[in-house]
Amino acid sequence: MTLSQATPQLPGMLSLQGHRVLQVGVATLLFTSFEGFAIPHFAAPRLGLSTHSLSALVGVLLLAIGLLWPKLDLTPTMSRVAFWSLIYSALAIVAAFLLGAIWAAGNSTMPLAAGRAHGSDVQELAIKIVAYSSAPTGIISFALVLWGLRAAPSTAHRS
């Protein structure tokens, strides 16, 4: 018996969470579309371009994960942790790059993207906190998604 079979409400919850991940993914792609027009107007246009590329990647990643989400074999608690960790991680890293583009800051955290763009100590610290906080939450989410994919699909779903 799998975890999802032991918890009847879980498939509905996983389906809803997957739908929410898809919505955030599409919203991120919409953000990317509009943010692209603003690139030349940022204080650090190179970071604006990096934000644009990163948010497009994050949007596609969220779409892919949203489609597989209902197939995960996780407990309700594990799926909530994975869901919120994924959403936070995705939005936090995009926010860090966006802050850098707006402030012309961030080279202490993301030197390749920011180049010489260096803000005040407070700005650099804010970017560092937001960017670095996205790593452990992303790792937690990806580890839980991988764990949720450990079970082979049932023969009922095979064609």
C-alpha cells in the first residue's frame, strides 16, 4: 500500500497543489514577458536581463513540476513542505535578482550577473539573505519531489 492509498484525501490535495504550481509557473512567465520590456530601464540592465532569463527558466521549471505533482507519493505534511519550499525558493531567487537590477547591487552575492553593480551594505545584505534563503528551500523541495517519485507507476496507468 502506498502513502497516497493510505490517505484518501491526498490525491485531491496533490492535484490542487499541482494546479497551484502550474498557476505560479504561468504567472512567472507572464512576469517574465512584462519584465523584458523594463530591462533597459533598470539601474543594472545586465541584472535585468539575468532576471528575465532566470524567471523564464523558473516558469518552465514550475510548469514541469506542476504537471508531475499529482503523481507524487508523499504524506500530506511532506507535500505541504515540498509545495511551500518550492514556491518560496522559486520566487525568492527571482526576487533577489530583481532587487539587484533595481538597486544596481548584488555583486557580493552574484558577481557574474551583477558585474560591478555594488549597492549599499544594507542592499547587499538584503540580496544575500533573499538569494541564499532560496537554496536550502529549493534543495528540500527537490529532495521531497524525488522521494515522492520513488514508487513506480501502477500498472493501471500504463498504456
